Amino acid sequence: METALPSPRILLGPGPSSVNPRVLEALGRNPIGYLDPELFTLLDDLRADLRTLFGTANDFTIPLTGTGMAGMECCLVNLIEPGDNVVVGINGFFGMRMAEISRRLGANVTEVNAEWGQIIEPGQFYDAVKALPSVKLVGTVHAETSTGVRQPLEPIAEIAHDRSALFLVDAVTSLGGIPVNIDECDVDVCYSGTQKCVGAPPGLAPITVSEAAYQVAQSRKSPVPNWYYDWKLLRNYYDAPHTYHHTVPVNLLFALREALAEILEEGLEARYRRHRDVSHQLMTGLTELGIKPFANAEYRLPTLNSVYVPSNVEDEVAVRKRLLYEFGLEIGGGLGDLKGKVWRIGTMGASATRRNVALLLVALKHILA
Amino acid sequence: METALPSPRILLGPGPSSVNPRVLEALGRNPIGYLDPELFTLLDDLRADLRTLFGTANDFTIPLTGTGMAGMECCLVNLIEPGDNVVVGINGFFGMRMAEISRRLGANVTEVNAEWGQIIEPGQFYDAVKALPSVKLVGTVHAETSTGVRQPLEPIAEIAHDRSALFLVDAVTSLGGIPVNIDECDVDVCYSGTQKCVGAPPGLAPITVSEAAYQVAQSRKSPVPNWYYDWKLLRNYYDAPHTYHHTVPVNLLFALREALAEILEEGLEARYRRHRDVSHQLMTGLTELGIKPFANAEYRLPTLNSVYVPSNVEDEVAVRKRLLYEFGLEIGGGLGDLKGKVWRIGTMGASATRRNVALLLVALKHILA
């Protein structure tokens, strides 16, 4: 007897987002082997599409096996050696994680802190790198999933490169939803996830690495203390000679390939516009319900909409439960200090539709009445 | 326009194996969120079924995000601290990897070597642990995918435990195809993959960890240098309070749940018998074609059948290419020193059918004629 079907959710939380039928169909195709010539054709096409989406010419652009957090782990573990000075911007939950992983790897971490919901001012990064004798890496989160804030990247890139440091960016909640112009912004290393704005299921982390960053990892004094995510071993598999490393999750690759095809058919500009329009519709509707935005309008993400829980709501968890059970709608609660204080509503990828937002607004109005 | 369909392969290589339609159907279901109550019900059921398959009562038994090699990385990185003495059995490619990862993590590795294709004698482990002042961990591969050899586990468990060392086992090519009796064999830590004998797509690594082993990891002096695979963080997600760690690949979990349901419906004994019967059919047929087994009969795996490339075959790669392109059949070549010398034919999970083997034998006969 087959296992029970999951309830048909509409995913408007912080991810995963809903996935379109054509991508789910591709996911369920018959697997092929990890050395099948057809797989390498698929991977080449997929990697080319990822470069387009990232806005980069970086050869070493791959769909890493693992979720967005695996992307963070992978990029940090290849670059950081014990004793390295690393500067990390923290204005939310994921900046904190970047700092924590860096510390676990033995880095001396300088935190550049801003209030959650605000951006980090470039001057703060400037002061931090100036105070250090040398800097290996400056890292920041492009789109903070915990707050819904978009961090401007260009000024930080300049500050990092002036000190010959690499610039690392977390684009988990931006890639596919807002422009991520890796080459234009002079980003050295960037990772993302497939389950938010890219429109594929969770399980892969697109990463892109400049040659400069790749070479920094190759000139380490100590071996990368992580065999599974060692860039060199990975690259020898994804590029010729395609040396066996691990059994790549071929079905997730089928799905990602399909999702990327869908993105390029929609067109990047049209896709970004859809995310903006749907987010605008949502925020307008929420304002009409008396629900106030959390993030500053100037830096508000159209992909992850954070709002204050209305003051007259006593049990915000109960509201989310009713949305889930009565309407099949998932939205997210707050992380860390924002727990119980904000809701996080994702309008990402296939979830970013006028229909979904209309339903959510009606449901919220009904429940909050 | 949708992307091209992959060619319909029959996967008789070292994995991934073919996947049954009901599992592929489950894979393509609509995703749900990583905190959805339905997901935790699914995970509880899935973990219970994994315990049955592993033959263990270990509470900490989870489907790790990542492939089998991620399972190896995860188990080693939680247990090993720099300077630890680790004993690793090496009679094939995957034992070598276990040693390499251990060294990257700073362990003093004592290798216990045997010729590829042979088992490692328990006495060799005994001598190795006796020569060390203390031993943290003894590791070995249950089913060497590179050679097709089954390593007996019980004597090694006893030798490890006599020295208060933990016993770690790689069951990537055995779980679901031959018995893996974790508790009966006194194994402390074991990892596997889903894409071989378990009948699911690649992307998850079932792992099981005894409380003793878990506590060893919790009493480390240094933090685990891998945030993504830190057992404590993982356990806090899979168990209550279900604290967010990473976005689990929900579609792969749907598929694994379905594959495990299928396994328990077939029955473990019936499933192991099917693997034995199909392997017997294959080896009998190959012998009739003059193709000789590589591994010693006594320790030959029924899941991964290694055979010598016939001496009259000049270009073994060409034979495998013809199998793939003319018959849609994938078999594997040799790894490491066995490259060009052996073929590795997987009869695992849904691939282990009389029909597949009959077709392979006919195709080989045709090509080798």
C-alpha cells in the first residue's frame, strides 16, 4: 500500500517554495548513472544556465549536493584556515551562522553588527577591515531570510578588495528572485539554494567561485578538513576528467535543469518584475489589514516579506496553525529574537503568484476578524 | 519547452540503481515545509523503518541530507579530534577514503591492509589495536563497492570494544540487500546510502548512532569542525524540539519513505533472498560466458558482482559503451588499481530482477561473440 499523500500546501513561508508541475515531473524521471554521458551534457547545460542566473562567467559554477547551508559550509571550509582573519556582516540569523561556522573552522572572526531589520553600513565594514593587519575574507548575506532585508553589495566588494580580501555572499533568498550580479558586483564566492526563488525542490546549493578564490583554496597550507565539499575534488568530477567523487542526486539535477529552463523562458527581467509585483500586492493588502512591515522600505526584499505580528494577536502560532489547517497556507514565524514578533511571508519562485497572495489575504482577514 | 527526457537506462552499475515507479511517484509529490507537522510524522515513520532495516534500537537514526559519502564524512567528523588514534580496514577504494577523511581531520591513522578482493582477517585488526596506547575508533567497510567483498563484522566489533574503541561500519552497498544487524553485531556507528539496495534515488544517507557514540561526540574538547553535519544540531531538528537547522530535501524524504514501505511489504528475508537469487543467476550466466568472478566465493556480495574483464576483450570501455547505447544497460568499470581489469555489476534494489539479468546476459553474449 502506498504511503499517504502529503496535504496540498501552498508554501508562502521562508522556503521551501511550491514547485511547478513540470519541475516535479522532471524530478520523477528514471535516474541515470553518475558517469552517464547524458548526465554530463545535462550538467553542462545546467551550469551554463546557473552562470546566466548568477550573472557570472565563473567556470567553477556547480549545483552542490546539499541545501543552502551546505553551500555556506562548503565555501567557508575551502577558504578558511585556522588563524585567518574573517570579517562577517551580521544583521540577522544567517550572518550569525556564517560567523559561527567560520569560528568552528578556526578563524578569528570580526563581527560587523547592525540591528536586525536594518542594513549594515559600508563604513562599518571599512572600519573593521582597517583595524586588522590582514583580512582573508569578508562575508555578508545579500538577502537576510530572517528579516527580509536586502544588503547592497558593491561598496563592500570594494572595501574587501582594497584589502586584498575575498568577498563572499549568501544569496540563498535572492537568486532567481532579484538580480544577483556576481561579476558586476565583483563577488568572489557566492552560494544559494534551489528551493526558494529558483523554483526547484530543496537539496541542491548552486555555488559560483571565481578563479582567484579557487586559487586561494588551492594554495592552502593545510588540507581542506572536509573531503565531501573539497572544491578540487568536486571540480574534477564536474569538469573533465569527470573523476568519480560522490553519487550526485540525479533526480534533483533533472528538476533543477527544468526549473532553470523555466526561468530563462520567463526571462530574468520578467521574473524579477513578477516578484516585485506580487510582493507589492501582498504588502498593500497587509497594510489594509493593519499589518505593518518590519524591514525598512528602501531595503525591503520582494522575496521574503517580514511583517510585525499585529498587537491584538495574542497567539501568533495559533494564527499560523489555522492558516495551515484551514487554508493549506504556510507562512513562517520569526527566528531568534524575532520569534513571536514577526511573520515571514515568502513570495518566491512558483509561490509568487497573485492567486496565492489573494488567498492569503482573504484567509488572514477571516482569521484576524 | 520542457527539457529532454533522459534515455531509459537499466542501472546495473555500482549505483545508483533503478527506482520503482511508486517511489518515483512519491518523489514528485508537492513539497511541504520543514516544520510542517505532517513532515515530522513522516520522519518518525521513516526513522522507525530505518531502524528495522538497520536492525537497531538506536534512537539517533536519521536520513542525513547528502549521499553515502556524506554519511562517511558526517560520522568521522563528529567522532575524530586531532591526535586521535584511528584504525581503518582497507581492502578496497572506500576503506582508502575512510582513511583519507580521518587523516584530513587530524587523526593518526593505522591502516589495516588486505589485498583488494580479499577480506581483512580479524587478527590484523587485533594486532593493530594492540600496538596502540589507546584507540578512539575502528572503522571498516561492510560491503566494498570496489571489489564486491563482504567483510565479517562481529570479530572486529569485539576487538574494538575490548580496547574501548567505537566500531564504525560503512554499509553503503549492503543496507537493504543483505542483513545489516547493527545491534546484534555490536556496531556503534553506521552509514549507508539510499540509491543502491534501498531502492530510492541518490541524495540521502541513512545513519545510525548508538548513545555511547553520540556521547563520545558530545564530550569532545573542540567543537565539531562541520556545522552542517554536527550530530547535536541535527538531532535537535529530527527530535523535539525540532529546532530549524537546514531545509531538509522533502521530496527525497517522500521517496525514501515509499521505498522503505516497499521493503517492509516485500519482507526483509524475501528481499535478501531475491538479491541472492538474482546474483546467483547472474554469476551462473557469466560463468557460462567464460567470465570469471573476482571476489572469493565465500565472501562474495550478492549486491555488487565483480568479475574479471575477459582476457580476449581488448577495449573494455567499448563493451560498456555498447551495453549502454545499444541495450540501455549500465554496468560499472573498475576503480583505482582495478581500472580496466574488472567489471562491477550491481544487482541492487529495484534493479535486482531476473528480467534485467537475463537481458544483460543476452547483451553481453551478443557483444562478446
